[in-house]
Amino acid sequence: MKTVLTIAGSDPTSGAGIQSDILTIYQNGAYPFSVVTSITSQNAMGVVNRFDLDANIVRSQLETLLETHLPDAIKIGMLGSALNCHLVHEVLMSKFPDEKLRPPIILDPVMVSTSGKSLMDDEGVDVLIEKLMPIVTLLTPNLMECERLFAHKKSLDIHRPPCNILVTGGHLKGDCVDRLTLTTGETFLWTSPRIKTTYDHGTGCTLSSAIAANMAVGQTLNESIRLAKLYLTEGLRYPVLFESGYGGIRK
């Protein structure tokens, strides 16, 4: 069975974060490995607190796992601190120095929670741009994350990005239009009907994890995005309902 490593923060509700990644990866035909970077205190109403793990703890998890388990794809989610961004880059480059032998890496630049809680400071954004973006296969920011990235680093060119970028359109009005810009400048659009629901917690985590799982099992980048979009749309159409607050996408 093909495998996907998710490097991300914890969400006790399993609606987003590493728990959501694990569910999504398995449902899309791959076996999940996981390394936790941050612990959050949250419930159906949103994130209350975040506690980034010490970088040495994250390093120990990652290096130990990669000694015996080499994933077919990697999904990176919430890293929290600049130190965690640095060490993830360092370990992955050490383990996969040859770009041709490196598994696909999908980076979901988690910066702010659905409830508005900051999940990465400016120093972390700097490291993400300078170190991680050049080595990943695909970056999957939503509109707000994309604006922060390109406002933060004026030299970034959305038309010739340092990595392939899929800007998700969940915050647009009308249909959801996701725009993929390749490093060559070529662009592709995916349009899906907007599902009217308040149960949309964890859309970014779900989409990026599904893309990673599809790439792990051998799908092309474009086909992986198409299949992940279908999976996400169905999850939004038939959510997990809670008594109050944010609901979860059905995995």
C-alpha cells in the first residue's frame, strides 16, 4: 500500500489538522504516517490556544520515522514556529537531497484558523517562503493565505512562482474556482458548485491531504487535484453534524 507522511498540528475535534489528514489519506487509498508539530486547544467553536512543540521533539519524530519508513508523498500542514519550518526543511533535504528522487510534497501554508486564531508568525512565514516553497511540489493557499504570502514577500511573482501554486477559491462569491499556476507560468482552473453549509471546518487540510494521497498512488498533479476536489465537494455535501459551532467535513 502506498504511504503519505503528514507533518502537521493536532486538532482534538478531528475536523482539521493531523487527525483530519490521517482520515483523508486513508479514505483516498494510501496509508498515513504522521509527525505532530503543534498541539491546539479547540472545540466546535474554534481554536482557544496553540502550543508549538519544541523543535527537538519534532526533529526526533521525523528523523526516527524516516529511518525505516520512506513515504510515497508528503503533506505539510501547520508548522507553527519558524524553528519547525527550518528543521522540516533541513531533515527533508538531508533525507531526499536529489530532487528527482524526492517524493511529491504538498504544502498547505496554515496561518490562521477558521475561527481567526493566528497559527504562524511573520518569522515563520519568512522561512516558509525562503526554505520550503522552493522544494515543494505544490503549495495550496486559500485567498487570504495567498495575499499574506505575496504581500509579505514583494519579490514573489504569482505568474512565475517558485513552486506550483493552487489558490483555492472557497472564499470567493459564487462557484468555487481553484487556480493552479505552474512554475512555467501555465495555468489551469477547476470550478465546482458552492455547497451552502456552515460545516466547512478543515477544507484546506482535506484538499491538500487528498491531493497528496492521489499523488502517492500514482496520479498526475492535475488529476490528483481533480479527484481531491470531487472528494472535498462530497464531504461538504454530507458533513458530520455537531450540536453547535463548526461542523466537520465527512471523510
